[in-house]
Amino acid sequence: MQLKSLQEADLKGKKVVARFDFNVPLTKTEPRTITDTSRIDLAIPTIRMILEKGASKLVMISHLGRPDGQPNPKYSLEPIAEYLASKLGIDVILSESAVDNGIKNLLQLPETKIVLLENIRFIPGEEKNDMELAEKLSQYGDIYVNDAFGAAHRKHSSTHGINNFFKGRAFAGLLMKKEIDSLSTILEKPAKPFVAVIGGAKVSDKIKTIEKMLVMVDTLLIGGAMAYPFLKAKGATVGKSLCSDEDVSLAKQLLAADKGGKIQLPKDHIVSEGLDKTAEVCHGVSIPEDKMGLDIGPDTVRAFSDHLKTAKTIFWNGPMGLFESKSFAKGTMAIAHTIAQTNAFSVVGGGDSVAAVMQSGEADKFSHVSTGGGASLEYIEKGELPGIQALKYGV
């Protein structure tokens, strides 16, 4: 069944309940302010379209952080409500609770246009996919829109159960549709050569993604801390680099499964005695005992870039080093710049890689920057997510 998109929806005079992913980073000190607004900014086109299509009311649902089913002022959506109001130029009313008795009264008032429900994860039933909570949320609207791709891999009341009450009246928001279309292109019909870049920390976290990529891609470039278990599995020394025995064992299995020699590993490194110590180039594959690898070296940047320049499809997940530190950011930034200059269909997914692409200033040159993190990896592994299935077929 095809996903029904927001463009098809008749919203004139209708109340709309919409699930967004406003799970943005905030400062740790009061007053808590948003440090990266990109997740909210990417939702604005969906909000504007709902209003332009003549919806009478818009009730927005989101989570923030992990408050464990308890109200916690640290995770209040107040900064999000203020930011949305300034971006949209419309009052955004923040409710006291997601199932506050006063919400229905509020929706009766002619001057009320947009209500943001307080953090849905303050309600214990949300993460249990509680149907009673889902039904209460459904009573706020005639139409349901899900634009929260980043939460679509969760079977929660506001992403999954709520679809039970909107049979034939549930739609994918613009961001959700773009996420699915972009990731489906990679899964179903990637133009060849297809090159994937996988970085980050633990092999165990991404083993299913790597297994899937080994089947799909022509070349698999592995960098960052992800590479050290593979290098150790091949007999190289990795010094004090991040590298668990479990990951070395998994890396051995993946190398054995790589019959076509698709896996490409670093040829050199940027190393240091510690995170706050001087960075230096380590020529060759093995890292000295007293050093740790913290970025890919210049020879590896050149080799990886050569593979990427010939690609027609690129998927990138995970940085090439500790890019948050200027001393160890060159590899990740170089990969971002190389991908940005190709004509390939390029998708970047995963929180750290998205942050790195934003930092590089090249985000607008990628075909798609996924907001999903864990959701984008799970979609690639399984080809489907619970929240998307529920949106298509109901619960």
C-alpha cells in the first residue's frame, strides 16, 4: 500500500493532530536554549502546509530527551514553543500536559490556532504504546499527520497506536515522505557504483547495517574508531585506540564474509597520546603502543576520496574521527567536502555524521541529510519501520 502524503490531504476546516520530532539539544544551564534548531527547521514546511491547506487547528506532539514517564522541567518543550512562535509569526500555546483536560476547551476558542502538547514522554503510557493514551490524543483532531521519522522506529502511542483511530485519515508529513523516498532509493534502485562510508565507534552497534551494505555496495569504506577492530583482526597493532575484543571478533566474521574485497580500511592515521595531546601523522597501518588513533590520515583521505569521486550513489553513516576537536576533524571534513563535490545521489544518516556535515557547511550539497539517526539505520537494515507501517496500514 502506498503511503498517503500530506499533499493529498483535504484539511479545510479540519483539526489536525501532528507528531513531530522536536528532540533538539538544549543548553545544560538555565535559561535552557536550543543549541541546534535543524530538526525544528526541517519540520516548518509541513507545519506551513497544514496551515495553508486551511486546517482550523493544529495540535503538535513531540518528545524531548528521556524523562522516563515523569514530568521534569529540564525536558519541557517551552523553548521549542517559543522558537516555533518566532519562526511562524503565530502564537504557539504550550499545554500543561499532553492529556490536560483543558486542551479540548482551548481548542474551542476561536483565537487558538496552534497548540504544542507538553513533552509526550512525561506520560508513562507513551513508551508502552498504551491504547488509552493513543485514543485520548486522537480526540484532539480529525486528521493525523506523522512527520517524526526520527521516532518512527518506536512502537509508541503517538507514533504507532494512534493510527488505530485514524483509519484512512493518516498522512505522512513532507519530511517523513522525503526520508522514506531517499532511503528507498538507496535500498531499491541505487545507481552504481554504490559506495558506503561507515564510521563511528562500535562494530556491534552497526553490524546489521554493515552486513546489509556488504551485499548492496560496490565499495565499503570503514573509518573512525569503527576501523580499529578490523585492522586488529587483520593483524595490525592499534595502540590505545578504542577497540573491544567483541568488536574484533565481529570484524573477523565480516572480513570473512567479504568475498569480493569490498571493505577498504585506513592506510594511515592521525594519532595522539591522549585526547588533549598533540596530533601527529602515523604513516602505515599499525599504530604504536603509546598512541591512539583519532582520525584517518592524509593517504587514507586521498584513497577514500578516489573511491567517492567515481560513485553514483553514496551513503554515509559515522564520522572518520573525533571531529568535535579541531585537531582530529580533518578526515571527516575532507570526506564531507569530497561527497559534496560529486554528482552522486548522496545520503547522510546518523546523529554524529549529520552534525559533521552541518559543521562542514556542505549540508545543502548532499541529496538528503537524514534526521533519523537510529531510524535511518534500522530502515536500511529492515526496509520498514513500525511507525511507517502503522501509517500505511493502521494498527
